[in-house]
Amino acid sequence: MVDPFQPDTDKLAAVRAALPALGAGIYLNTGSVGPLPAETAAAMAEITDYELRIGRAHPDYMSGFLERLDEARGAVAAVLGADIAQVAITHSTSTAMNSAIGAVALRPGERIVTTRSEHPAAVGPVLAAAERDGATAIFVDLDDATTDEEILRRFDEAIVPGTRLVAFSHVLWTTGRVLPVAAIGRLAHERGAVVVVDGAQAAGAIRIAVHELEADFYAAPGQKWLLGPEATAALWVSPAVVATARPTLVGWFNYEKIGPDGGRYWPDARRFDGTQFHKASISGFARSCGWLSMYVGLTWIHERGAAMAARAADRLAGITGVEVLTPRDRMATLVTFRIGGWTPDEALAELSARTFAIARTIPPVEAIRFSIGFFTTEDEIERVASAVELLAAHTPVSLPPRPRLTVLGQGSG
Ligand SMILES: Cc1ncc(COP(=O)(O)O)c(C=O)c1O
């Protein structure tokens, strides 16, 4: 008989078994690319096989694809707490950020406010828009802002009249800090600016009720915390702006009606859809999101992810010689830290060799970043933290400086 109150360990084991890549090492890099559920790979293989055997020209193929596209839209909507009509499917967070930022017509001299801690996915489109339209990009420095109040004060100072656009991350990819999105958004809206949020390190990792965030656009990648295939992503578009938002990257997916006499965009977020798709990837994206919300459960994901990330942050912070850059009271599922005496590259190479840890360095803050998943175990955290402890206790052996060669008769140069 099935016990409805199965211990958590059974569920964790089942979830981990469904993510085969977890067997290849201690998987601590979902912030770059998450482990693919076996179900997702199977769904993608099914489409690839159909393409091979039946071909890609059968009418069922296209209608089936459009169903999968809407399935992906609906599954992302569930993760964001949104309505299906508010979600566009795109190819990457970067594409979604470009679409959102490009949708705002800027006049010369107007301001775009962003932060110095953004990923190139936001910095790139901000700079491109500023260059194209003669606008000014303002980069708020968050480096030594330790409280939400201080962060808000800096945005308050930056969002002056003439600011048309404010673009920033929900969770910083560098330190893993959660920004006070709704409060920044409110400030921007009060001053007439459009709000674009990069949700790459939040969507799938933490609870999101996108309507509460005071955002106009919210970008979310498929390949990270939603565990989907690469080159899949979504853009949530607020009902408040969708009717007037003008997409810049358009094709036959974006119009309800189009011809030489003119076109009519879809009235909903579909006007921001990608212009063509890899069918297997869209099926995989839909399956990954569906697997997360229906098989694993979003509440379980968010609660367990938060608990494991907090555990990792506390364990690392307790090690002498380790500096955790992620603020404990404003963290999501990223933990960024430095080990005294070690460069991030050296330390990561040691950690990988000793524990099979799969993680990454974050050059802008000269640190290592662990992405802690809802699937990470206490044992994995302990194994990797023990290795960090070992490194922290032993600075790497560095070679003594080479003696200078002095060649007699030639001077010192
Ligand atoms: C905050 C943030 N935004 C955007 C990206 C890029 O996402 P994509 O590769 O989907 O464009 C990343 C990571 O790669 C990120 O951490």
C-alpha cells in the first residue's frame, strides 16, 4: 500500500534517479545549465525519431508542434504564477532581454538605468539601445550596498526624470543576492519608466508571483533552473503594456494577420514569440517545466532548494579563511565564496579533482559559485564543504620567485 506520508528521502531518491547527470559528479552549476530530466530527453528523442521516420512535412507535425508550444507557454506560466496569454516563448534570456528592451522607443538623451552587476544578457541590449537611440546608460553600483534600503536609495538617485527604462536582475548572477524587485519597480513606475527584469537565476529556483513584482517584462531561461534544453526561454509580458509594446524581432509567428497591406500583431504575448523553433527543444522545454511543477512540485522545489542553499552558505561561512559573498538574508539558491590564498581557478580545479564538483568561477567578483539545487543532498554539501575546508587550511604551494638573470657586461636593461 502506498503511504501518503512517505518520508522525504523516498521522494528525493526518485527525483534524483530521474536526473541522470547527477551521477556524473556533485552537480553545482544549474545557474549555468541544469541537469536534464530523463523524461525531457525522451520527449526530445521522440520528436527527433518522428522527424527521421515520418518527416517534417506532415500536417500533424506542425499542429502537434503548436500544441507543444502552447504547452511550454502554459508550463512557464505556472512557474511564474502568470496567465498563459502573458508568456512568449523565445530562444534565450538574452533574446528575451533584447526583445523587451528593444520594445521601448527611446529618444536621444533619455536614460536607461541598470546596475554594474548585470549579466551581459542585460548589459548588451542596454548598451545597444543606448547607442542606437542616443540614450544614456546609467550603471548603479551595488557592490558595497549591503541592505535593501541602500539599494533602493541608489536606484532612487539614478531614476531621475527622463528615465524611460529600468533593467535589472531578480537574483544577481555574481553574488546571488535577491534584489528588492517590487520596490525598485514601483519607484520606476512612479517615474514613468518601463521595468525589465532578468529572471535567469530566479525562474524555477525561487517562488515567483510575477504580478507582484511591478515588472513590465520578465525574462526566464529554459536551460537553467527550469532544467530544459538549451536555446529555450520565455518572456513574460505584463497585460498593462502588451497592447502598446512593439516587438522588434518579428516573423510569421508574431502576427494574427499579415500581408502586404499590413499586419496585426497577436493581442497577447505571442507578439514576442521567437520567429522559428527547434521542435524537439520546445517539446523538451514543455516536458521539463511540466515535470517540475507536476511531478516534483514547485513548493517542494522552492522549500528544499532554499533549505539546502542556506545549509551550504552556513557551512562555508563557518570555515576559517572562507568569505561568503552571498548575503544570508537575501539569498536564493546561488552561493558565491572565496577561499583565502587561492585563486578561484586553482581552488575550483582542486575541488573538481577531489570531489567531482561541477561548479564555476565568477570572474567579476573573483569567486567560486555553487548553484544548489532542490536535488542537492546534505551529503554532497558536506563532501564539497570538507574539501573547501581542506583547501582553506592549506594555501597552495607557490614557487619562489625566479632569480633575475644578470648577464655581465650587458647592464641591467
Ligand atoms: C542573470 C543572467 N542573465 C542571463 C544569462 C544568460 O542567459 P541565456 O544564455 O539564456 O541568454 C545568465 C547566465 O548565463 C544569467 O546568469
